[in-house]
Amino acid sequence: MADRGGEVEVHGSVAVTGAVTGRDPDALVAQIEHTREDLARTIDELADRVSPANNVKMLRDRVKQELARPEVRIGAAVAGAAIVGIVILRIWSRRRK
């Protein structure tokens, strides 16, 4: 930031201190409208990202992608077989007593 009465950096058409440099008012209005549209688009994107319904949908899609991988399918099959084996052993051991 510049001190009052000091040098001012100019970025585009607005100075760092907020003073508007010599520019056409119509161009300034057009720039403000463009900035509003960008801000509205950004807010819509943020609302989509934090929406619970969208988060559930993204999670569901991610799980489907992961389950499509062969190594995940093999791991799930091995885990399932291990659970079935443990259940069969427990049932068998209870019947022997």
C-alpha cells in the first residue's frame, strides 16, 4: 500500500489505494459486470462443492471407480472368503462341543 501523497502502483485500471485512474465510465461498468459474473460463478461452484447431495454423488462415483480396479476386486474376494471361512469354523467348532 502507498502512503497518502506517496507513490501509487497501478494494476489495470484501479490503483492499489482504490482510486480509479482515468478510464471510460462505460468500460468501468463493463469491468464491474464482468467481475460480478465471475463472482457469481465462483459462488455457484463453491455451493456445488459443499452440497451434501453432490458430496454423496461424488463419493458414490469414486467408490464405483475404485471397485472397478482388479486389485480391489481380488482383495474384496479374499476378504469375503476369509469371513466365510471364519463363520464356517465357528459354526463347526460349536457343533463339536
